[in-house]
Amino acid sequence: MSKSGKKAIIMGATSGIGRRVTELMINDGWRLTACGRNTAALAELKSMAAERVETCVIDVTERGAEDDLTAAFRNAEEDGEAVDMYFHISGVGSQNKELRGDIEVKTVETNALGWTRMIGVAYRHFAERGGGHIAVISSIAGTRGLGAAPSYSATKAFQNTYIEALSQQAKIRGLGIDFTDVRPGFVRTPLLGKSPQYPMLMDVDSVAKDVMDAVEKRKRVVVIDWRWRVVTALWGLIPHWLWRKMKIC
């Protein structure tokens, strides 16, 4: 089903799931503002449909990123037509079994502080506009605390809870904003490194298609795929004393 004429701003469009989702949306007729740090990758996306794709260089960890995203919304709506969706796919994560401080802090700065700033800009914009759709890629890692990646699993849990809270607030305020929280299992992307040791790795192409299906249907929460839905449901039943002894990855 073509989405010709609909507009979206995508944060984290240049690699991994974000790159593939952006390509799918371009092929499906969306008018996009693709955002990220990799200027070469942004230029490649622009070349796919120059008349429908704008680009914006944004580093979510920079304080000025809020102004940059606000400007991206303003530029996208210069023709008088509103942006339909803000899609946040940007994120970092890695195993950190030695608990290196630089890795933990960088992850929090990107996945929590930067993420909150960007979601806040989108939320306030849609609140003023009278509605919209905020979609995010979080992770099944937010289900329980993963010892191999403390800040990553913690920040993903933060994202899950934050979106739930915003969904409730928007409903109470009658803002007409929809939310989609997509939680993939482990996906074979550069984020996991060159030779990751993760269970049930999924292909990025199939995941991207499932992501778009969830977003188009405006599902509230989606775990990808069915195996991970079963696994995360079981994780929730495991008592703390036993969880501490388990090696997940």
C-alpha cells in the first residue's frame, strides 16, 4: 500500500534498521526528512528520490540537536502540509562486561538524554498541531536487566516506560497522538559488532518489513519476532534469584 503524500521525519536513517526502514519508506512513496550523522549515507538516501527526500545532519547527543529537529519540522511543513510521523531509530549499544565508564555514559547520553530531547520536540510539535504519530525502535533488551549490556538494557527499559507514560498523558490531554514502540530481538546489524555472540539473530531486511507493518497499523507495542515474544514472556516469569545466574549473551 503506497504512502504517497505522507510525511515523516526519521532520526537514525543512515545505518542498520534505520537505513533499511528508510529505504522501504522511500520505495513506498513517503516524503521524508532523513536525519543522522553520516553525511555520505544521507546523500545516498537523497539520491534515491531527490524530489521526496530531504536530509538533516543531527547528532542527538548535542544540545543544539533540539533546535535542529525543530528546524527540520518547520522546513518539512513549509508547503503547509503537516508531518504525519516522527520515527526515532537512532541508538547505540554494546556489550560491556568490564563496565567501562565511557561506554556506559555514551549509551546513556544517546539512548536516554538525546532520545528524550528528540522525543520531546516531536511530542510538543504534534501537541500544537493537534495530532501525529511517534514511533520508536527500542528493544527486547528492556524487558530485564542484561548483565552483558547494563546501560543498553536500562536505557531501553527507560524508553519503553517513557513512551507508555507519554501515551497516557496524550490520551488524558486529548492530543490525538499515536505511539508505536517496536521491540526487536537481536538483529544482525553493525550495532552488534563484527562477530556477535547473540542468540536467535534476525535478518535486518525481514525485521524492517515487520517494523513497517507495525507502524502502518499503528500498533502500540510490538515485539519482533514470534520467537522473541515467547522468550520475553518467559523472561517475565523468571524470579530474580534465578535470573542472576543466567547467561543471556
